[in-house]
Amino acid sequence: MLTYYGLFALQHRGQESAGIVSAEPGAPVFNTHKGMGLVSQVFHSRDLERLKGNRAIGHVRYFSIVLMGEREIIGFRDPHGFRPLCLGKLDGAYVLASESCAFDLIHAEFIRDVEPGEVLIIDENGLRSEWPFPKQRTSFCIFEHVYFARPDSNINGTNVSMARVNMGRELARLHPVEADLVVPVPDSGIFAALGFSEETGIPYYPAFVRNHYIGRTFIQPTQMIRDFNVRVKLNLIRSAVEGKRVVVVDDSIVRGTTARSRVVNLRENGAKEVHMRISCPPHKHACYYGIDFPDPEKLLANQCTAEEIRKYLGADSIGYLDVDGMVRSTGQPANNFCMACFNGDYPVAFDDQFDKLIMEKRAVKARLLEPPSERLL
């Protein structure tokens, strides 16, 4: 049950599938249940009753790696540390999770982050660490701080929500604007919008109301599903924005379809001006390390200038946070991060043939799954 509860806390890390494997002391087989969908859809009481044992592992999608053998549980991060993994303790037993927010839900004590390249082995003798990989440059995905991680998680000594508030402050200093209202795009734009409001003194108001039964749109498998989700995900409080100069703060613009629909919605509800502020730099490059960004030709900022993006969105102005401001917001040095999706500096090299193969496979998948008329602009 603890693994099941932990997966609920980590549901934001993946929405397409989930699974749990448990083991009983001395039993020759593992108990397994997995399926497509959200945690609440995959697991029912009868499934959990079959997952008996004194140890278990589970997944939702984007997590480092945890393995379970007959006598041990092994957790490890890749030598670059792209994805998070942390160690906790509950009632004398060790627990592992991608983010510390999972420990909060099960009342486990956070001990520390697992280091890049570290292999943790947990068995009847306790806990030990091994370091079998050559040391590499640390390359933690900075997009975890921008968008992906939960705001109540602490990663590498930094609280995610505080980093996002700082990004909003940096954004306000870089791209100030005269306006009547700061409106966040929930949920990941909320803390950046708070920082923007605090720095500028422009009142903060959550005018977009989110339907919490709709998941994250950019990681949905087809454009048709993403478009439907965009339409039903947020509703706007007209009386809050009518006749107002509105600053919309969002965490990122990937394809641009979602952001464009927000501007249209604000115009239709009487907003006098709409200014877009984005709390990270423009996405121009593909990610090969776990974030499901589309191919570069479908990344809006890879195809258009800032002015072209402004016109496409229908906004009065647009401003992106720069790389330096984003890094400063985390309180960590720039060389701790992978920022390849922003600057094209890939810490793990790809040869041309492998890169071409990935792009070809993505292109085939896109042609199969998306209507042929879909275009970026």
C-alpha cells in the first residue's frame, strides 16, 4: 500500500501507465500488477490485495531506476544525474522515490538525494553504496525545476516552488510591463506568477480555473488528444479580466497551440491587453534524456523569432526568461545542469546515425497518430 500511495504523489511524472511488483519473504515468485492509465485507473482494491509482501517497487513513467531482486532492492542514478532520486526512511526501513513529495505522503523521513552515478543496495544487512561508473559531468535536467517536478519537492537542496518564485522575479526584472493583473496558467505557472507579482507590485489573480481531471497536455500521445485537453483544461473568470491589461505567466511554450488558445480566450472575455511572460528560455532543441518534447521542427521557438511568436499567439508582447536568470533562480551553478533543450549543449554526444534514427522514428509515429492537416502555424 505504501508504494501505491507513493505513486499517487508521483502521478505528475507520467500518466500513460503504472505498475507495482511486490515480494514476500522466501517466496520464489513476484506479485505483479500493471496497466495503461492513471494510478487510480490501474489499481483497484482486489489488485492491491494480491500485491502482498515486505518490499515492493512501482513506477508511473519518468522515474531514475529501481530494481528488486530476491533479497534486495537496488536504486541508482545515471552518472550524469539527469533525473532525480532520493532516499528516505520509514519505521526503520529504507525507501526510494523520484521526489521527496512521495515521502511526505507516507510520512517517511527524507535522508538525502542519491548522487549521480551512485548505486544503492538495500538488503537484510542494511544499506550500502557502490560507484561502478566513471565520474561524469553532473547534468541534472533544469526543466525539473521549471515545470516537471512537484513544487513541494526538494531536489539537490533546492525547494522547487521557491526556484519557480525566483524565476518569476527574474522574469519581471528582465521584461517589465505596465499592467493591471498578473494571471498564472495553472498549475506550473502559479509560483512564477507569484514572483512576478511580488517583484512588480502588479496584483496577482488566478483567473484561469483548472479542471483537475485533465492531465498535462504536452506529454499526451496525439495532437487530437492535446487539442481536446486544451479546450477543456482551463476556464476563465470573465469578470476578473474584462477591460484589464493582463500579464499571463506560464512556465514554457512548446508547440504554442496551448498558449495561443489562452490568448484567444482572454481576448474573447474582454481583456484589453494580453502580455505573455514565460519563466524559462525558448525551447529550441530536442530532449534525448527523458522529457517527451516533440521534434525540433515542431518546437515553436525553433521555427520562429520572438516577434513571430508574439504575432502567432496574438499577444501584445512576449518575454522569455534567459538562461542566466533561470540558473540563478535555483541557487546552483550552471555546470550542475543539462540545458540542452534551451542551448543545444548535449552532455552525452549522439552520433549522426543515431540522431537521424530517432528523428525518423518520431516522424513515423507522428504521421501515424496525428491528422495529416496538423501544422505548427
